[in-house]
Amino acid sequence: DEQLSTWPADGSNSSSNNSNAVTISNATHPSSSSESNSSGQQGLLLLQYVQQGAFRKLCSVLQEVEEGSAHELAFSMLLSVALIPAAQQLIADRGEVEGVVKVLMFTSSRSIRLEALLVLARLAARNVACQQDAVREGVVPVLVDMMKQGSDEERCHAARLLAILGQHASTHQVGLSQCW
């Protein structure tokens, strides 16, 4: 069986005839239907959080609260949201990739920069619009700087993100347009 759930892109509780509605498909298997159903419900809940503007707020918490349960929860939620294709697209459509790029640009804490690298890599790995937004927001010079001066772990993740950002030709066009 395949379950379809639709949420309006504007975050309202009504899904009737909304042309901007976001649909999440969750194929279930007989042996794991309750597990898949729970995972699908969690994905829908996370998507609704993004629709209500939580992504920017979670990025702010990641940057401003250096440790503790609020920071850990924000990081965990950002990682989870970044895996949901509908959330990735919504984040890109709203120009919210800049939130995690700003964390990379303006945070001196290595651990927080690593967390931001992981979130951005997840967002960009399968979403060209997120790749383009990250490049447009100026992440490439930050990553190059990390490659020069960062820890081994930062260099590894910065190289991985640069490789992701270089996968699609349209991202190259965004990068080239910034050079002129």
C-alpha cells in the first residue's frame, strides 16, 4: 500500500483545492507498516514546522545556543528536516538556506560549524535549488577558507559539500555569475 498525505504549502490546516499543496508519499511494507506510518507522520509534522517558519528559528538556536538540550534538539530537528524532499524544496523556495549559511559564516565554534556543514550537505545533496541558494548566499568562499585553515574534520566536510555543490551545471552558472 502507498499512503499519500497532503499539507498545504501555506501552513494552513485546510488542504482543499490548494494548488501549492505539498504531498508526501510513504510506501509501506506489510512487515513494517506501523514503523513506516510513524516515520511518515514524523515527516509530516516536521514539514508542518518548516511551513510555520521553524527552519530559520532552529538555525538561530544552533548559532546562538552553544550547548545544552535546546542546541541538541535544534541540531537534531535540522538534520531530520533536511532529509525530507518536500521540506528541502520549501526551504529553498522561501530563501531559508541563508540561515544555515550564516551559521557557517558567523560562528567561531568548530563544533557548530561542523553541525551547519552537515545540515547544509543534507539539504543540498538532492536538491538543486538548495545548492544554488547556498552558492548564491556566499558559502563557497567560506568552504574554501575551511579547506585552507580548518581542522581535518572541517576540511573533510567542506570538501564533501563543495563536491555536492559542484554536481549540477546550474549551480556552476550561479557561481560564475558572482565572479563577474
